[in-house]
Amino acid sequence: MSQEHDDINDVQEPKRWQGLARANVLNTTTLKLFGYIQLADQKAMGLILLNSAIIPLAMNWLHKGSLDLPATISVITGVASVFMAIWCIFPKRGRRANKEINPLHFNDIGGVSEEEYLRIMMPVYNDHQELAEHVLKDVHAISQKVLIPKFRLLKTSYIIFFIGNLIAISTYLHLIWNSQVPFE
């Protein structure tokens, strides 16, 4: 009897641990994705803060003779960079082409009544294969619809910031070297 009991435990334990391992991997992946979202939002807020300091400084240089061009470039750069950073922070708006509800996504959960949500979610929750499929689809959707656009917009904002301010500084240095502006 002891031998039979050991054989049963050998079969059941690996399956249970496999399920726990899958759940741990999915949990870790989800937390990592949300960490990336938070990182992108923090970087965008940093760009907004930096540009909100640079724009007023550049505006003080407007109407000071030949410094109008570098100051204007810097102001336009700051405004464009802030616009892209704000666009990065806010989630994508609009509806999907297919009306399929993802029972794990907050937007879809909030769009249905509690009874409708339970009607949709209970079969998914009680079938571990279907639940795993929905979790994986949710991870994919977060990557495709949230992370990739956020980092693309953040990258664009950084590029605008860098190139625009590089042009403004180069213009200022060019004006100084050509003695059109006294070094202040």
C-alpha cells in the first residue's frame, strides 16, 4: 500500500508544481510589464518637468535682438517634446475592431455590468486552459497596445528634445562665433 501511495504522490506533485511555476512566470511577467509602463510614465513626466523649466527660460530670451532664433527653436522644441510626453502618459483612446471582451482587462471589466462580467468570467475562471489563454492574450495586448506605443512616443519626445535643443545651442554658438551676439 505504501508503494502505491508513493506512486500517486509522484504523479500529482509535478503537475501541481508545474501549475505553480506557470502562475509564477505569468505573475512575474505581468509585474514586469506594469513596471515598464510605470518607467515610461516616469520618464515622460521627467521630460515634462525639464521642458517646463526650459520653456520659460527660453521665452525670456525672446525679443532680445539676435537671440530670437535660438530662443524660438528652444520654445518650439520644448512644446513639441511636452506634447509627445503627455501623449505618452495618456492611454490610447478608441474602440477595437472586434467587440470581443477581455475579462481580464480593466477597460472591458468596467464596461459591463457585474452580472454580465460574472457570466463571461466564470467559465474562463473554472477552465484553467482557457484562463491561461486569456492571461497570455492579456499580456500580449498590454505589450502591443500599451508598451510599444508608450515607448515609441517617449523615444520621439526624447529625439525632439535632443535634436531641437542641439539645433538651438548650435544656432546660438554660431551667432556668438560670427560676433553677431555678445557673449552674455
